[in-house]
Amino acid sequence: MNIPLIEIQPDALQVLHDYQHYNGDSPWTEKIWLRKNNHSYSLSVNNNSFYDNDNNIKITLRNGNIFQYDDGNDKLDIIFPKFYPVFNNLPSIESNLTSLTKIDDNLIIGNSNGSLIKFSYPIGKSLINYELRKFAHFNDILKIMTFPSNKVIVTLGLDMQIKIWSISDNKEIINEKPLRILNKIHQSRINDIIMIGKGRNLISCSNDGLINIWEIGSGESIWKGKRIKKLNDGCKCLAILEVENSNSNGNVSNNDNDKFFECYGKILFCGHSSGTITIWDLSNRLSYGEFITNNDNIGIEWIIVKDLNNIIIGLVNGKIISYKYDLKSKENIENWHIKININDNSIKTFKSKLINDNKLIILINQYFMELELINGKLNKLFVGIDEDINDFIHIKETNELLITGKHQSMALYQ
């Protein structure tokens, strides 16, 4: 099944508003553009919708910023951002926004200059007060994660360093020096990091195929692993699943004297550049085996594991596949697959997040969409941004989606 890519004029809401308040004597002639895959259309406007009768396209206003798109083949919701703040090219922040996280009532954003920006949330229409930790990394900050304590964050940089930062009690600026710097283990770009439990152990993986477990208290590497059948097969992404039944020996240590914290009963899934998924028992760091997702050696860009019946991967060509996996038989069964209609060579950003038991949010370049987990069906398309998006988060308390992108841009969807 192919997923259609739909782009719509970013200021279409304003055009509709202008039409509804138009009192001129001459007929209204302004139209908006829409692109679906490789086809372009020009849509007329009426009181609450856009339409192209020749091509059976109608986009009808449902509520506020939510429209329903229907062309006879595809039917879905199209949502415009409610809020689109811009940093107004502040000289000290001038760069692309590459990553973000929320910690209590603050947002922390990483940029392509390696700096961390912190400001209160929710934010106003103009940003006045913010804090800046310059040169937290030497270049792009690829990922920011929050520890469960909400007092500490971890950042991954393109400079092949992982850094642990504390946030002061009075919510002032991120401390000047990191608590820990984790480096000198990976020999090439670090692609992903993930916490085990409360974060006393951290796992990282890199293009050299190395999977590494860090003990945060000491900052030491305490275990290294590689794909057994192909040692240099780059590892692109990680996911952890807690299972009730594993092959672990019940005598595996799980106390404070052990450097491996909260590992018992947890399974690590690793997506590789060859399109292979390797599976590890974190209790004893032994392999559970592996399986190949495609015969063309197309790499895995991300992996999400909800449970053993829902292992979802994104390949670097825009294909998304859902699997079931049996730990005992080591057999995998495909649930469904879809292909996002985008030029394989033009994919710059491809990320995903599971926001509840039924919804999967996908980001691919400037396209931002919600899929049904059970079958991969497209439910919603978030529009109104005409540039590439770099990262996003889901804010559970308000059910909001907040995105960051190029040219210091941010957008909020509800």
C-alpha cells in the first residue's frame, strides 16, 4: 500500500478567512495550490471549503484548523498549525533547529551550531526570554533525552560525543559543564542512544557496527557488541522491550553492585545498515538471533517496538514494515507494509514516534503524518510548513505535537 503525499499552500487558512470577509463587488478569483504526489492542482474557494470539481477534490473545513480531504480515492484529515512561532533570526541562535525535548515547564532545543536553547513552555507569539548554552557540542545536536528525574538531560552530537547535563533547581540555565562526557569508544558517527530503565545505563550504536552499554555513574563502557555474522554492519537505531519470559538465567545479578542496572527481562532490538534486525537479551548480553527485513540490503532508519506483535521499522527508502516476532522459534511474520511516495534519494529526515497504543507519528522531510498502528493507514496529515522538519515531540498533557525545523522555525499542532 502506498501513502499519498499531499502538500497544500501554507497560508490556505488565511485565504479562506479573507474570502469569508470579502465584501467586494467583483467575483473572487484567488485560488490555492495543492500537490498530491507528482500532480499539481488549483483549488477554488467557497465559504468553508476548497474544491477542484474537474479532479473530484474537495477539502472541507471541519473545525478551526482541521479540514477533511476527499478525492474519491483518499480520505483523511488535514491539520494546519495553531501556532507558528519564529525566533526572528536572533543573532545568537542563528542556525537550524535540529532536536528538542520538554522537561517540566521548559523546552530544550539543540541546533546545528551545537548549542542548547532553553525557554519556558508554553511560549508566547514572540520569544523574549531564553537561555543559551553555546558550543555544548562542536556541531549538530542530533538527539536530546530527558532522565526520569527531570533534573538531567543527555545529548548526542554529530561530534561523536554523548554528554550528560544537569538542570539547576531554580530552572536557570543548563550548567556550564556537563556531568559526564561519553566518548572515545565509537570509531564513527553515533546514530542513536537509548536509556535502560531510569537511565543508570545508556546504550549507543554507531556506523562502525558497535553497540555499547555505558554505566552513567562512572562514564565507563561496560559492554560492547556487534552483529555476529557481519561485524562492521552499521547499527542505525535501537529499541528496548521488557518481556515476562526470556531465556535469561534466573541467577543473573540485578543489584546495585552490578554495573548492569534494570537489565533483567529486557530485550534490545537493533536496526542495521544492511536491513537486518539483531536481537539481544540485556540480562546476559547474549544474542537472541537476527532476521533480514529485505533482500536488497536497504538500511533501517528507525525501529519502534511496542510488543512482540508490533515491531515497526522504517527503511531509508521510505518503506515502513510491521512485524511479529517469536523469541522461541526466532521466526518473524509481516503484519503489513506501506511505502511513502517520496524520491528515495531525497529523504533527508525520517523519524517516528508511537504516541499511544493505536497511533504512529511519522516525519519524513517536510511531511508529517499520523498512521494507524494496526494497518499503517494514513489518518491525518499535518500541513502548513513549507520547509524540511528536523524533529518533533508529543506533549501528552495537552496532546500537542511540537516540531522544529530550518530557519529557527517551530510549529504547534493540537
